Amino acid sequence: MKSIEIRNHSLRAGSRIAVIREQRLEDIIAKAEELAKDASVDAVEWRIDEYEDVFEIRFVKMPEAIAAVRKALGDKILMYTFRDKRIGGAHPTTCMYHSRLNNLAIDSGAGDLITVEWYDELDAAQSNVEHAHAGNKTVVASWCTEEGFCEDSVEMKLTSMLESGAEVLEYGALCKDDEAKAALKVGVEAFKAKNPEILVIASTKCECGKEEKLVC
């Protein structure tokens, strides 16, 4: 079974990823410190699109925030993610700007798992993957949807994302009922049966906004 080792932690099938979605930096830091002590959490995703000063990249706020979150998490794995508004994030952005935000965590060395959205502008996305790899970072190629889906579409999308060259793939979906959750699970399992070496994050989001992430 493949695993990714980062400092004192492993990312493998069954690993749990907790999500930080707070808006104010002091609340983000408090949550990070809390999760750093939680032995049941293997990695922490910081949803930077939820941070109120996320677009202050030309100044000191965003770089300082990244450094503060990294310190608060200790040696816990940090998954660094900007999710676009069209798939449930807080703000719209372009793939190129998304790449600029990712570069702050790549170049500073603060991020461990760098999420690259695998949507439009694939050339820009591929360039971001390559930059992350050049910085010795692990890449999560991510596809999330709030539309209907089936197990076959899950397998097909994950298969198409292999071209990204990412070490980890993520399929996230709005799951309104147990049937949708089952379809996501079966689709991921079908992909894993053919690609057992690739880690997949199955992200389920309920209508209230709560999100659960499990590595498969």
C-alpha cells in the first residue's frame, strides 16, 4: 500500500484530513493549534479562499499568515488549498492567480500538499504542478463538483487527472444523500482497482457545508 511520508506523519489509505475554514487569522491559528494536538488527524487542509486577507499577496499579510499557520501546525502535514467559487469556494479566481497564491506556499517551503485545481487553463495548472515539484512539494490535483454525478463519472474523471502527474488526486462532491456517498465510494474504488499506487482523497460535502475528507 502506497503512503506518503512527511516529517513524522504518513498519508495513506484511511488517513483523515481535517479542514480549516475560519476567516480571521486569529481564529485560523487557534484552529491550527487545536488540530496540531489531535492524534486522529493525519493532515490539515487550510482553505485559504476562506481567509479574509487571501488576496493581499502583494503585501505582507498573506506570507505572514502562511508562516503563522505553518508554525501553529507544528510538524502536522499542511494541505494548502484555494477552492474557486464555482465549485463551492469563497471567491472566484483565474487559474493563473491561483498559481500565484500556490507559489507563496511552494517558494516559502511552508506547504506540504499543494492543491492544483484541474479545471480550465490546464497549461497554467500543469505549470503550477511542475513548479511545486521543482520545490519538492507533493501535489494534489483536485476536481470538485456540486452537480450530479455517478460512479462511472467519478472513475473517468480520476483517470483523466492522471495526466497531471500529481501524487494525489482528489474528487470532491456535494452529496445530498447516502446514495450519492455510495456512488463516490464505488467510483473511487473502481479507479483504485486499476491504479492502486495512486492515493485518492474522497471529499464529501453536505448541504450544510460540512466537509469530510478521507484518503483512499
